Amino acid sequence: MSAQAGVDPNAELRARAAALMMANPKQYSAIKAIYEMQKVPELSAAQQADAEAKANVERIIKQLEDFYLKNKLYYGNNIKGVLGNTIVPIIDPNSPASKYKAILESSGAFLAKAAGDSGNIAYQEQLLSRKPFPTTRFTKKSAMESFEEMRTKFGLPKRNYNEILNDKAKKVGLQSLGVQFGGK
């Protein structure tokens, strides 16, 4: 598809093929075959639903990856990682660890449906659909491997996590504006 949304890149070719069919009636079948090859195939309802589900899964996984890696929630299998996974969400519901956990829990049913389950999703299945995602007990390397595994499972393209890790989160405020525009 071209850069402009909704513009058919083969429209001009089809118009020329139609003009040739009118001009050369003897070559009608050959030109018609070329004309038919230029048609954009229409997706069935099931294919459209699959494409939409895949796009939604990619959006959710991208949101989880961005939040997890930008907030550096990969503490490792040490006391900080254990506390970040169990106690901190109870003590501080506004901590990044508890927000990540909330996003992950709210996405459980959707991820289970995207994996192929249908109908009412049992709570146990929702828990299992979240299992492969990293927690605060993961190291940075194992968290990235886990996200890559999830992308592979859903047939999504790989992502460069170094861009997320190197991207400085833009803060809003007078201090950050001063830093952005030459201040200290």
C-alpha cells in the first residue's frame, strides 16, 4: 500500500488496462488477466478479525515492554526483586511495579483470547496467560528474552529493546524544560 492511507497504488495500472481492453479487443483475455492480478484482495471477516486481534496484541505487548523497561523493573532474583513483586504493590499502589502488575492483570483475558481461547475465560487460564511475562524478579536479559518469546508466540516482529533502554524518558515540568533548552 502506498504512503497515503486509502489510496490504491494500482488504480492507475487498472485504468490503463481498461483503456487497453477497449483499444485491443483481440487481446482482451490477456489484458483482463493482468487487470485481475492488480486487484487488491479483500480480506474475509475472519482474516480481518485476526488482523485486528494481532494489532491489539502487539499494542498491549508494546505497552508492557515500554513500561517495564523504561521503569527498569528488572531487579533480579534478589531481595529487591522479591519485594518489588510481592510487598511493594501492597504498600505503594502507585509504584511502577504495582502499575505494571495492574496493566498485566487487566490484559490477562485479552491475551488468553488472542492466544486462541474463546468464550468465557476461566480465572486460571487468565493467570496462565500472564505467566510468561517478566516480573520484578527477572534480570534485564531474562526480561528481554521473555518479551521476545511472547512476540514469537503471537507471530509479532522482533523489537530492538536497546532503543527503549537508551531513550531518556521525557519529563514534564519547568526543570526538565530548562534542561531540554540549554539549562542545567
